[in-house]
Amino acid sequence: MVSDPDVFRAAKLLIDKHGEDAPLRAAERADQLLEAGDMIGATTWRRIPAAIEELGRGWREGGGGELNGERSY
């Protein structure tokens, strides 16, 4: 299973690349992996939108959303 820090790093990368479309992109990727029969990959990608939301809450609340390995989730 992919660790939470890895999921949050992937979420941050998607936010940086796709902005507000990041959750949609994660869901699309999960669907692609599911169609390809990659259940583990699809399950992992299904966790990313929640991480994106949590990071967004951190930024809105002034948390900064740092991903330097010391951020508390």
C-alpha cells in the first residue's frame, strides 16, 4: 500500500499541474487504472482527491500545505 506522505505528494503535484482540476484528473486516472485491471493503482488514485481537499483546507486556513516531510497531516 502507498503511504500517506506519498499520496499527499502526488496530490500536491496534481495541484501544481492542474490547479482546480486536480481532483478530476485524479478520478480520471483512477478510472483508467481500473479499466486496465490495476486495482491497487486505482485504489491509490482514489485516495488522492481526499488528500487534495485536505491540502486545500490547510491553505485556506493558513497552513501553507508544506510537503517537506515535516508537515503533520
